[in-house]
Amino acid sequence: MEHIVIIGNGIAGITCARHVRKNSDKRISVISAESDYFFSRTALMYVYMGHMKWEHLKPYEDWFWEKNRIELRQDWVEKIDFQQKILYFSSEESLEYDKLVIATGSVYNKFGWEGQDLKGVQGLISKQDLELLEENTQNCKKAVIIGGGLIGVELAEMLRTRNIEVTFLIREKAFWQNILPLQDAKMISAHVRSHGVDLRHETQLDKILGDEKGHVRAVITESGEEIECQLVGLCAGVRPNIDFIKKSALETERGILVDEYLRTNIKDVYAIGDCAQLREPQSNRNSIEAVWYTGRMMGETLAQSLTGNLIKYKPGNWFNSAKFFDIEYQTYGKVSANPGEGEIHFHWQHKDHTKAITIAFDASDNKFLGINTFGIRMRHEVFDRWLNENRSVQYVLQHLREANFDPEFYDGYEKEIFRSFKENLQES
């Protein structure tokens, strides 16, 4: 019986395992040292905040895996012999495979800062990171977060629920400005500050200072300011977790290089999720996309190929969602942070500063390119269809109510948004 081994029990690896089982009787083994069972990584913050318990993060009952004949192994892979098709573990045991799927996810970035390995300095990606955060915040009064990404704002929200003072250092002019247009980024910056976070724009870390016991006591910014703290959150982005195979025959750049079928340069070896880097990404998509949705789609796509139905990975139009304290964010299609001459943005913001939309469209033909929504829930399938149908921005605005997920809410803003768009056109 063919043996498929998957390294990593995140959304990509587990989706692949589940769909291989749906379509076949192949032997399946999933390797992970992080946790006994697959859990919802995006909900880690809610365990710390007391909204959920650890067991609530498991989408499947513990008996699910044995019943579906998915063998789980808690161990670290230290070396892979690709010629002999053997995995070697830190436990000094080994396992043979017929086909191998690498789905090892991401790790948080360290950029060689002085003091980055002191006690009390950490990121927030894994179950172990969450457990370490509990330990590091037992007697914490002040924290500094480095880097203005999604994990950083989650950590800020978590710490504020325990009344820990938070200073948030980002190098951009506003929050997440490398992803969001400036007006959107400024709105989120103001919202983060409204929750008692000392958000510092255009401020970068120089070094981290420790005390005589090797614990963090302060940070120094590049301007020379010293900020006292007992915790430093390293949230300056993530990178593919591939150090353990960097010196192997597997071709890598930032991630493990794969083709449109998610195949690596080595026969019977595949990569999916955060650790995979597409050699030729689809137009308007990045070669590495460290988000939950793409991991799930990659896992499902590869499972088809592993069970006899060879299909290409086609993620379609870009979409994502997140939450900035009280503001829910969704994006569909392409809304550039710094649009070029061919891309025009229409921005509407409600007077309460918690609801907004930014719509991008083509300057030459008014074709709808994408939308960012804040505080307004929209339907993915509707925007996906409009993007595929190459609808005009006028059409999208006239039919915006069809995309709204919450009709009783949206009635109050539909006319205001359309009127604002027409006024903007007249002014320009």
C-alpha cells in the first residue's frame, strides 16, 4: 500500500490528509512535534484572552484520526534521505515514505538584533509560543511590540486584555502601510491607538537590553530612545520554516520551490502552505502566501493529484480577512498599497471611523480591480464573480447591496457610498 507522509499538521497538511483519505485507502502519516492534534492557529489569541479553552481549538474529536486511519506522530524531522525515501527523527527513529508532502508552515523573523535571544523576547506563531507568552507575562507591566503586521496587532489586543502597557513600533507612516493604502492604514492606526496602545510610526528597533539575569529590561530605538519593558514581541513578519532542509538537494529560495502542481524538483516530494514558493505565481498573486485560505486550497488541490486526479493549483482572485481590535477587514482582488498610474482608488469612510471601503478600478476602462472593506461584512462569492466578469466600478457600486452580508446594517450606508463616489468623479 502506498504510504503518504505529511510533515506538518497545520491547515495545509491536515486538509491534504483528509482529502487523500476521502479519495483513497492509502496509508497516511502526519508528523508534527508542535501538538498532538491539529488546531485552529488563528484562534490562539482567544485562549490567552480567556474567550476559549485549548480544547475548543480542535475542530475534530480526538477519535477522528484513528477512525479515519490517519496516523499521527509527534516528533521532529531532523534529516531527509530523498534517494532512499527515509525520514530521520530527533528521537533517532526513522520512517519510510512513498510520497512526501512538506507543510511545515512559517517561523517568525529575527533580524540579528542585539538581545533578540534574551528571556522575555518572543514571537507568536506556535502553541509553544502561546505557552511561553503565559510564562513571560506573569509579572509583566510593560511590553514592546516590533513590526506592524497582523500578528503584532493580535498580540497588542491580547496584552491589553491583561492591562499590560503596550508600545508598538512600526517603520511605516501608518499601520500595515506596505499592504494597505495610506488612508486605510491611517484609520487602523487611529483605531489601534484608541485602545490604549502607544503606536509609534516610523520608529525602528536598534537593540534589546537585558538585566543581570538575562531577562529583557528595555529596548533602544534607532533614534536612541530607551523604552522600559519586560516583554518584547517580535512580529516583523514571518518566513518559511525550511531550515532543516536548506542544505539538501531540494531547491529553495525563500521557500521550497514548486511548480503549478505543487511538485518540487525531487520526484514524489511536494510542498504546500506557508513553506511553499510557486515558481510561476498566477497574475496578481505572490509566490509565497502565508495565509490560512491558501494553505487549505493547496492541501485540497494536492490531495486530488496524490489520488490520481492530477490538477493544477489555481487559487483564483486574491482574498483575505483579518481583525484589528473591533474592526473586521476583508479584501478581494487587487487594491495596491501604492497604486500606479493605471489604478484609481475611491475611498469612503463613515464618520465614526470604524467603517470604510476602498475600491480600486482601472483608469482606462473603469474595470473593477478590487475592494478593501472595514467594519462591513461582504460576500466573497459575489466579489469573486464580479472580478471574473470584469464588471465596471459603476456596476459594483450600483449593486453593492447584493454583496452585503448583513442587509439590516447596510441599508443606512449604500446611498451615501454611491453619492460620495459620484461627487468624487465630478471633482476629478
